[in-house]
Amino acid sequence: MGWSFWSIYDGHVGPQTASVLESLLLGNLAQALSALYRDGKLPETESIHSTFKRVFLALDDEMVVKPAQLIFELPEGAPIKTLAAVALQAARAGSCALVSFYEANVRRLHVAVVGDSRAVLGRRRETADGKTVYDVHVLSVDQTGRNPAEAARLAAAHPDEALVTGSRVLGWGISRSFGNGVMKWSRELQTTMQERVLGDKPRTTLLTPPYFTAEPEMTTTAIEPGDFMVMGSDGLWDCLSNEEVVGLVGVWLARRDRDRDAGGAPSIIGEEEVMKRADSEEVIERVDLPVELKDNKTHYATWNVKKRFVNVDTNAAAHLARNALGGADTDLHHALLTLPAPRARYFRDDLSAIVVFFE
């Protein structure tokens, strides 16, 4: 059938939820999607979207709802504190999820998001004067308090509560997630957990849970030859805008093509060579990226440095990560990678990136 899946799971409050997603989500999706193709017909986009939503919600239910129910159904004398400490780990932690599903035979790309990881598409275009530029197509929208649709959804479900402050929802930087039982369990259940299984005291601001959901928002895009997709956790987008990410892949592609035309093979270079190149003609100014630039509000402002990029990595995702974390400023780049936790969190988030090229 020519299927491909790519995924990013950005965990928080522990790795347990992301670990479950990594182990189970794509397998569950593949099994459920297979049922849509059994008659040999191409399923409608709506059927694929509804299958994604059903699988996402079912897995979240297995992590958050069912363990909490089963613990209190155990017989008298059962070690429920110990069992809860194990069974509720994935429910007490949380994770965002970004999943892409590509049907190569019909060149159809589906992207599902829960949380604030993001996917964008770059599409090559020639200008009237013969220059190569890339158009940016956003494939997912961050689910945070800044998203008007998310703010409206929460307001409709909880009309008498002030849930959103700036970009945050009751203190959280996201409005949807897997896990995060504290944002989904009823107050009554959380009170029982506090009394019986070492649960936390219900927060006074949580009046009418659930607030979060693991239901994904989805897009479907027709893919053209030469398109590329970038998937990244919020740590990437904190540092680079959509346009900068696409433009940086564009300059990476241009160098790859030049090297191929010259008969050269990609080679891995050390940090010493990177530093030399960063101080020479290899530096790329932001305005020179082959894309129409827009937003420039990223972590670079808090680092008090100008955005200047380098193109020295043989892997496109590593190229993005390097330029997200300092770029041509190798001193800053090394410092950001050297800072230990928890101080590092004040200056950068953990960062994941995937770059997919479509032939």
C-alpha cells in the first residue's frame, strides 16, 4: 500500500506517557487503518480522520480512565497504593503527539496533532527572475491558549471559568494532550485518590474537569514532487519561525545539489571545522533565506544575539537543530548544550526534528 508513518512524542512531567505512545500508537493506527482498505477501495479522507481520532482517544482512555477505575474495583485488602503507583504512571505524566501518515500510491499526507508540536510543508517555486524560493504550508496548528479555536472550545465547555491567561490554560502551555489525568479526572475521583492512593490534592482552579482531550486535529494535503515536510517539537519552533525552518531546509538542499553536481560525497565534519566555517563566508544571514520571512519572535531575542545561520551538517534535521540553538554563534550553541538541568530549561526546551523529502 506504500504507507509511511512519522511521529514525535514530546513528554512532560515524566517520560511514561510518551513511552506508551512510542510503543503502541503507530501499531494501533496501522491495524485500525488496515480495516479501511480491505475492500480494495481508497477510503475517504473523513474515514481516515475519524479512525485517527478513535485510536487516539481509545489509547488515552487505556492510560487515564481505565486504570483509575480498576484500582477502586479491587477486592478488600488489595495493595491499591502500590498498584496505583505503577498503573497510574502514564496517566500522571503527559505527552503531546504529532503523527504523519503518507499514502505514497495517491500522494496523500495526513497530519494529526495533539498539543504544541508542529508540522510544516515546504514547496519549491521559481520566481519570474529565475530564483528558487519555497512556499510555506502549515500542516498543524498549535493547541495552546493562543489558539482562538482552542480558547473558544474551552469557553464553550466551561462557560463560567476563566481558563486562559495569555498562552496558558490553567497554568499549562498546552490545551490538549495524552495523559495529564489531573486535567481529566473528576474532582471527586481526585479527592478519592488523595485519600486512598497517594494522589495529589485537587487544585482549587480545577472546578469542572475534563479540560484536556487527546482528540487530534487533522489536515490532509496533496503532495507534489519535490515537497518536503518538517515535523518538530515546540523546542524547535521556540527558536525558529515556520519560514526560517523552510528556508533553512532550502539552503541545505541547494548545497546538497551543488555537492552532487560537483561529484562530492557528504562528509561529517567536526566542531573545529564548524567554528571555522561559522566565522567565514559560510555564514547565512536571515534575509538571505529563500523564503518570504514573517515572524521573528523567538528565543534568539532572549539570548541577545542576532540570528545568523550555518550550513555545515550532512543531515537536514541536525542542520535545523544546530541553527535553532545558536547557529553561527558557536559559543552560544555550545553554552546551550552545556547548561545542566534544571537551568537549561530557562533558555531552551528539549528539541526533536524530522525532515521528510518527497520524490
